[in-house]
Amino acid sequence: MFYLHLKQQGNTLYAHLEGNLNHRETHVFNNYLIPYIEKNKIKSLCCDCSKLKKIDTDGKYALLNTKIELKKQQGNFLLCNMSKKMKEDLIGFHFRIFNLQKLEG
């Protein structure tokens, strides 16, 4: 199961990812999040991954597609509070990943 909690402040969108981002759950990004970013002219997306348990290859590509969409709009994409194992799995995808004490939103 995967949950995506969103909060928008201005042109910044805060997303809290929870559960497993796998093949079955990528539709949330592809069919909801990316169109939302396009429609609302989001310039920054900050994803809190502290409750993200697993991510498979399709999930990685869903994140990458989201990053590409933001780049088209001259925006920024940031992953926060990701486990060390997941960070290592994302090497080669060129994501900006930070550990923060508290994520706004």
C-alpha cells in the first residue's frame, strides 16, 4: 500500500510518501501528481521519504519522470529523509537527497 499526502504553499509542494512505491502504485505519480504539477505551475517539490519502506525500479522511474516534469518548468525536485539503502539504490538517477530534521508542510 502507498500513501501520498500533499500540501501546497505558494509554488512549493510538500509530499509525504508512505509505504511501498512499486509498479502497482506508480499510477499515483503518473496520473495524479505530474498533472497536478503541470496544472498548478509548481516550481519546487520536496518529498519526505522517512516513511517510505520500499521502492522498486518502476517507482524509481516514476520519481525520475516527476523530476523531468519539474525541470521542464525550471523547477526543483528534492528527496528528503531517505534511508541509506534507498539512497544507494538511487545512485545513477541524479536525485538531490538530503536528511532534514523537520520537513515543512
